[in-house]
Amino acid sequence: MAPHTPAGNAAPRPARLTVPALGTMARDGTKIAMLTAYDASFAALAERAGIDVLLVGDSLGMVIQGHDSTLPVTLADVLYHTRCVATGCARPLVIADLPFGSYQESPGHAYAASAAALQAGAQMVKLEGGAWLAPTVSFLATRSVPVCGHVGLQPQSVNALGGYRVQGKTADAAEALLADAHALVAAGASLLVVECVPQALGEALTRAVPVPVIGIGAGPHCSGQVLVLYDALGIQPGRAARFVRNFLLGKDSVEAALAEYAAAVKDGSFPGPEHCF
């Protein structure tokens, strides 16, 4: 057994990144590297690799639980994985996805779910939806719950959308998406994720709002990028989405692959033209 190290001699844990710190990074032009994570081991690897933000995504329904959508994920599932991730890392800001059915009913319903997520270790919650969510975002923000909005392709709306498709392709659709982003930010959202839109729209949205915009399939001009951890490591049962790059190719460890992802986001080489719409 290794000798006990007195608490006074332990290396100090790094300070957790904060929501205002992300805003400062975006204003300074420092790209934000975000990944999903679902357990303590991967959270620790991601931290060592230089990842800024870890999203406990409802994508766990597909990559962990084996479902064909995110819809079966429960709030209890998200809370369990949030506790795991928050325990496994010290520096990255942790965001918890609010799963389908946990916030749509009413602002009070959303607040109860958000309070549970923050008590589990998250520093922010993420909700999918446009202007219709503005009253809920305002309700949460005024009660000190940091909110990340999610516009563009919204996986929880897959049945209404008819599949996983690029959004905002027409002028009217792009204007509607921009209006949604403005409404969410005006209501108090302090971060936005925009998914699967033409890169010109991703750039326009990033320029249009005063908060960081994290892209996934939204082009290189966003304030930062996010990928599903398993996608970034080439672990997919089928064909990878266009916006995905396998960072494990040519690397001898998962940590090296995640460090390459962080570096590529930071220097702007990811996403490249081949990853954009």
C-alpha cells in the first residue's frame, strides 16, 4: 500500500472554470474546447488533455445505453452521470443536459430538474428549444441557474423534425434560428450550442449574440466546438456524421487523442472544410 500523503502536502486542485470565464475566453478570441463525458475516468483524462468544458449529454442514451435516440434518457440517468463526471475532474466546467420531459411542462418543472443537476455537481444546465423556451430561461436565470441554450438540430425533437437533418438552410429558416438565439440570450442564457447548420449561419449567429457559441457541425467561426466523446475516438456503430473527426487515428492513447482534439479546436484547424455544411 502506498504511504499516506498528508493533506497539507497534496497538490492543490485547479480552480473550476466558471461561466463568466467562458465569456472572457470568447471575447479574447480563445477557443473553447468542449466534449461530452459520462464517467469519472474519462472526465479525468479529458481534464489532463486540456478540455475546458464537459457536457453530461443525453447522448448517453445512444452511446452508453444503446438506444436509437436520446428520448429514453431520464433525469435520474443524467444526475447519476453528472455526479460521476463532477467527481472525476477539477478544472472543466460541467454542464448537465436536461433530458426530454424534464423541463418542457413549466418553468417550475425545469427549475426542479435544474436544482437537482446543480446539486449533483453541474455548474450549468442545457435545454433544447427556441424562443418558446425564453420564459423558462428567464425563470431559471433569475434564480441563479446558469443556462446553455441549444438551437439548430435538436435531437430531442427528432420525431417532429423527421430525422437528424441540417437546419437553417433557407433564408427564412436561418432568420428564425437567429431569432431563437436572440430570444434565449435576451432571456438570460449565457452560452449557446448550435448544431448542424451551414457554416455561414454558424458564423452569423456567433457574431450576433454577446455570449459564447459552441458549434457542432456549425463551422469553424464559433467560439468553440463540442463533440460526443465516443465520436472523437472513432467509436461509432455506423457511419460517422460529417462533422466528426476520429482523433485517435495515429495516437497511442486516448489522452493523446483528446489532447489533439483540444489543440485542434484551440488553433482553429478543427473543424476543417470537410466537416462543414
